[in-house]
Amino acid sequence: MNRTARPYLINLLLLLAAFILSIAAGPVFIPPGTIVRILINGLPGIGSAADWPQNYTAIVHQIRLPHTFLILLTGAALGGSGAAYQGVFRNPLADPYLIGVASGAGLGAVAAMAVRWPNGLLGLYTIPVAAFLGALITVALVYSLARVGRTLPTTTLILAGVAVSAFATSLTSFLMLRSNYELRRAIGWLLGGSILSGWEPVLAVLPYILIGLGLLLSSGHALNVLQFGEEQATQLGIPAERVKVLILLAASLTTAAAVAFSGVIGFIGLIVPHLARMIWGHDYRSVIPLSIIGGAAALLLADLAARTALAPQIVPVGIVTALVGAPFFLWVLRRAKNQVYW
């Protein structure tokens, strides 16, 4: 097998397995083989007599398939944006959750929800726009607070992210308390639990994530050059500041879209890109796509655990990712401590 293709094949097989398992699991378990036949049977021009219970088709197409696609898109967005943030900041601890971008996006989304809870496809499109604005303001604020001269120390980045995140979270809580809508539903969303079902949220989030990830996929070479420093990048013909702004805009767009429809989910953007670099190398032309695929698979598996661990009760997926991600963050921090000035 081609060494270049091997990482993609392994990650795609993992994603396929997670995709099938996500559809299979639930109050009514549907065998994976039956799921494959139901999906094939639903393709245009292909039809055959169904030898499975009739309700299986409705469960797959109307309930589990849209939920699985929404989780897949969210994981892909968080994985890709996490890799981009780490590349731009040249910091393995940069993550949409840790540097406060997810909290800022959450504040923007809740602000829009406080005006009117989304109903209908047009209403759904306003939520990611508000989340995008919140994410942009947050990343700009964290970057300006954390930068020391021409450097971005890990310590100041984390502290600035924690401070801005706490501020955004407090404003979000205030808006929730002032809102007339059901508090428990909003809290579940903030913990990483999607409040929407069906195909409408998938269709609403799809263009934002496709545009954002498309821009990130084209930025691999620029991110490689930026690892040598801004001055070196400029000498090599890369307009460093313009490229950094473009990448941050794309990463913030994908993060905002993910947060708007799936809630604040932490650590996927930290764990997946870090593992991709450790296992497959530091070339961002590979790290970005592998983080996108790996992020989708990782969040599908986390969502599967959230739905089955305490069944029939569903645990917000953000709790599962935090339980795994917090120890991983401490491990990464320990590895990087020799490079950190406290």
C-alpha cells in the first residue's frame, strides 16, 4: 500500500465503522448489515423487497441518519479548526475550547436564541451567523491579550483563553436566565447536546462547514511555512498576516457552525490534531485532512458512548469529550512544560 494513502485509508475505515455503529445504536438496535442494506435500498434506481421490519427504514432515514450526519460534520469542523488554530499559533495547546473561541461562539448563538428560538430553515441560518461573530470577537481578543511582542507564549494563551471564556460563559448564563425559554434545554445544548433533530439543521450547517473546511484544506502549505516564523514566511513569499487572518476566519467559521447546532464540545480540536501529528507527521497538508476525518470519527464514537453508557438516559456528548480530553490536556501540558515560562 502507498505510504501516503495509508493514513487516509485507516482513518476512513475508522470513520465508516463509527458511522455504522452510530446508526445501529439506540433503543432499537439495528444490525449493521441491515443498515447497509437499508442505505443501499434508498439509493436512486435501486430498490428491492425489504426483509426487515418496516419501522427500521423510518428510524434510519428520519432519526438516526440526520443525527449521525450532524455529529459527523461537527467533529470534522472541530478537528479541522483545532489543527488550524494549533498551526497558526504554533502551539499544541491551541484548541477552539481552550482558547475560548467555542465559548464566544456559544455566547453569540445564545444571544440569537434569546431573541427567538430557531424554527424553520431560515431561522436556523441566523444562529451560526451570530455564533461566527462571537467566535471572531473572541479569537481577536484572546490573540491580542496573549501576544507578547512577536511571540505567543503558551502560558499567556491559556490564561487569556480561560479569562475570556469565563467572561463569555457568564454572559451566556445571564442571557439564559433572562430568557423565557426552557433553561434545561439550553443547559443541555451548552454541555454538547444537540437540541434539534431531522434534516433541517444538517442542511443549515452544511454550507458553513463546507466553506470553512474547504479554505482550511487549501491552507496546508501556508501553515507549513508559518511554522518557521512570520519573517521567514514573508521572505518565502507568503503574506503572513493576511494568511493568518484568512485561516483564523475559516477556523472560526467552522467552529461557530459546529457550536451553533451541536453545543459547546471541548477537546476534539485538541486531541485529534495532536494525535495526527504524533502518528503521521507534522506536514499540515496531511494534518488538516486527517484531523477532519479523525475528528468526525472521534466525535461519533464519543456520541455513541454518550447515548449508550447510561441508556435510556442520554448524556451530553460534551461531558464524554471532557472526561477524555482533560487528562489528555494535562499530558500534553506536561510534555510541553519545558517550553513554557511560568
